[in-house]
Amino acid sequence: MDSNYTVLARKYRSQDFQSLIGQDVLVKTLTTAIKTGRIAHAYIFTGIRGTGKTSTARILAKALNCLSSDAPTATPCGVCENCRAIAAGQHIDVMEIDAASHTGVDNMRDILDTAQYRPTNGRYKVYIIDEVHMLSVPAFNALLKTLEEPPAHVVFILATTEIRKVPVTILSRCQRFDLVRVPVETLKKHFAWIAEQEKIELSDAANELLARAADGSVRDGLSLLDQAIAQTGGHIDEQSVLDMLKRADRGVVVNFMETVLSGDTAAALAKVDEIYNNGADLSMLLTDMMEWTHWATRMHPAIRAGQTTNSPYTADQREQISKIDARVSLNTLSRIWQVMVAAVPEMQASANQKQCFDMLVVRLMHIADMPSVPDLLKQQQLNQDAPKQAPAQAAPNAEPQKINILNATDLANALQNSKEILLYSYYTSNLEVVEVSDGVLKYFDRRGDADFAHKLATWLESKTGHAWTLERITESPHAHTITEQKKEELESDPLVASAMDLFADAEIVGIK
């Protein structure tokens, strides 16, 4: 093993603004500022890992101290003493500080004390503080005043991946630049150029996989490319990258999702077994399934969101997805997406990913078969309308079924079943029933509502098919109403009595 080997991420680190890929806005702003002499005293670069934060800081330090010009230049030469020392991390006036290992206020005081002295070999003293969000609160407070009004020869460059953890008081003193994820096409061109420089065979399909796996990070992509070269000996094809990433071919994923949405559970589980036995990582397969669902949703004819040619699928695969979309609703795609998102932490926490994934597939297939909310509402409306249509379909001479009322309880039940709430409430709460026989009701009315007797007699005739005589007596027989009878029966129940004993002064206030 060659001990002098330099990994690609370091070997091809950007050395000037022209070679900084994917950050056009940043490059234009900084080069214009340098050309016009509008150099700020503090910058903060933020973005995901591997997008060029530290590289940009070093390039800016070179631009400020390059000896090829009498003033700061947007095109540092890279060969003068200062440029070479900065690139090697050995320049006495350019200090790179790792905030993760220098978090305390004492470390910050040491840095600020040296800032008062003029630079030794360069025009500016440049302090590059990487992962600045790791500083402690006292360290941030110590930095505040110097950061706002530093000596004229000092420039602070802060870098962080967690911009939300940086105090607003720090952000307000810096010019902020957000480094974006590098586009897939830009990464592909960069990797192809590096492969050419390294005399490596890199297929277009393999390059596509590496660029997408990098997820916008140049460093991540170059690390994957380095690994692929070591694995294949310099002949990198699609299958070797798939094996390295433990991912299934996208054609396999498309076919698998078609099976899942077909409803054949046995076939879907058999495909899972096949993919798993071929060495695919099931967590990566879940990621690929989510990617498929995302693009299938965007390609759905109901929305047609954006261009589909930039999707990671071939023309044949896009055609296959379109055929699936023709018979799958957006609701179904949305539901399976939610299930897959919820399954990500389950897969991470599971001791047996295969079992977890099998159950996920079963869940997906059942959720895909569920009717949509509009369909459920429509069915509910049809069910509600069905009883209303029944009388129109009944025979013209059909008569409603008559009921028999033989005692006071029968009458109460009949009123309740017919949803005669007002009659039922008045009857059970105010009437002391003396006698009930076929066609006769004798009672005492505690409230004496004059309309009640007429309304009840009319209802009884309509339900029983014959006229009723309602006889109201003037003296109470001191009998219980229906509600009082139910309350008395309830209070005599051993379970209710035990419950009442648990609470002081408890009473039954209503029975439903």
C-alpha cells in the first residue's frame, strides 16, 4: 500500500474560485466584492457537508494574501509562497480553528488576543473557524465585540452545517452565504473529468448512481468514487456500484412497486426474498421505493408536476411508471408514502430488518386497497339515502306494521324506538301510570300539560291502528314515574351501590 496516496476529495479540492463547482452565486458575489474592494470583516458559510465551505474559506484567504498582485485579487496564482502555505494549512497568518475541539471561552480569548497584532507575511490575518456552532455560549459572547469591530487587518470566516445553532447576534455581524447542494448533472461532469484525469473507466450509468448517492455533496461523491475504484480496480460499471451501495437496480424497484400495487401479496413477498437474497440493503430499498413513489406522484396525469426527463429512470422505466399511474390514484400514492415515511424509524430500530420489511409490504398492500375518503363519503351517502327510497319501492297497498302496547313500559319503549323524544321525555318524567290496557291509558299528570293527551292519543292511534281513551285522574296514586322506577332499580344494583359509596354525596342525576 502506497503510504503517500491522497484521496480524491483532497487531491481535487478546489484551489480557486474558477474550480469551485456548483456555487455560482457565491463565486460571483465574492469575486465582485474583491475586485471592487468591498471586503467584509466577517463571513459565515453554511450548507450541508461537502459543498465547499472550508475550501471557499481557504480560497478567500489566498485571494486576500496572494503575492501576485499588490492588492487582493479574485484570481490567486496558487504558486506564490503565501498561496502554497495557505493550501498546505501552514501559513502563519491564516489560522484554521476547529470549534468542536476549541469550544471554551479561554480558547477564544487566546485567539482574540493574537488578533490585535499585525500579520507577519500577508496583508490580512484570516481566522477560519470551522463548525462554529459547536462553540459554547461564553465563547460566542467573547467573540461578539471583536467580530463586530475587528482590527482592519483581520477577517473572520465562519463555517457551519447547523446555522440555526448560531446565535443571531453572531449572524448579524457577518455576511451570510448559503452553499447549495451541487446538482446531479454538475457532479456527473466533475466525476467524469476526474475519472479521465485518473485514467479510470467510469460508465454513464455508474456515474449517475454515484452522483445521486452523493446527495449534493462533492466530498461524499468523491469518497464513493474512491471506494468504487478500490473495489473494481478502475473499471467501474453500474452493477459494481449497485453492489457497493447495496442497492437494487431501479428496474427491479419499478417492477417491485408494480407488484405491490397489483395486490398480489404472495408475489410481492417472494420478490422481497429474491432481492434480499441477492444482497440488497432493505433500508436502501425502502429509500428507493420512496424515490419511486415521489416520482410516480409527480408524473401522475392528475398533476404533471414539472419535467420528468430529469428523473433517475430510463425512458422505458418512465413509460412503465406512466402505465402504473393510469390505474393508481393520487390518494393511493399519498397513503403508501405516509406508510413508508413512518417505517423509516421502525427499520432503523428493528433488530430484524427482514421481518420489519415483510410486514411493511403487507401493510402497503392493504393500505393501497383501501377506498379513498371521497369514495367512503359517497358510500355513506348512498347508505343514508337507501331507507328513504324504500317506501317508494314498496307495494302501493302495503300498510305500516302495527305495534302492541300492553303496559307502561311497552309504551315508553315504543315512544323511544319511534324517536318521539318530546313525548317520551314528558311521559317518563311526569306521568304516574295507573292502568294500561288495549286502548285505555289511565294516569296522573304531575305537570298537567293540556296538549300532551291529544298528541299522545293521536300517536297511539297511528301506531296501533285503533283509537285510545286517555283518562286523567285528579289525585296522585303516589306511584313512581318510569324514570323513577329505572333510578330505583339502578340504585339497588350492587355494582352501582359500590360505586356510589366511593364518592361522598354522590347521586344519580340522569339515566340514558
